[in-house]
Amino acid sequence: MANTLYLEEEIKKSGLKKAYLAKLCGMTRQSFTSKCKDPSSFTAAQVSILCKELKITQVTRQRQIFFA
């Protein structure tokens, strides 16, 4: 559950909209929101896109969010 909160925090901090991030990841906003509830369900390509767009550069932070 903590990783969901971390992801939401990063999205909020970035100022980007979920609809924009969803489009970049090739999914609907509804699918994106659903995956946000379990960030480990994102594919490697989607994780890469999200880390780039959200400027999550620290590997430890990436692991906290997507691989917990």
C-alpha cells in the first residue's frame, strides 16, 4: 500500500495529469488509475516512461514505488 501512496505523491509533486501520463503509457486514464493502485503491475516500459516524466531518478525511490 505504501508504494501506491509514493506514486500518488510523485504524480502530485510533478504537476502532471494522470490522463497525460496514461496516454504516454498507451492506456486509458481508467486503466492507469487502476494500475496506480498496484504500481508493480506496470510493465518495464511503462515504469521507464513514468520515471522519466516524473523525474524519479533515484533507484531506491523507483524500487520503493514500482518493485515493493
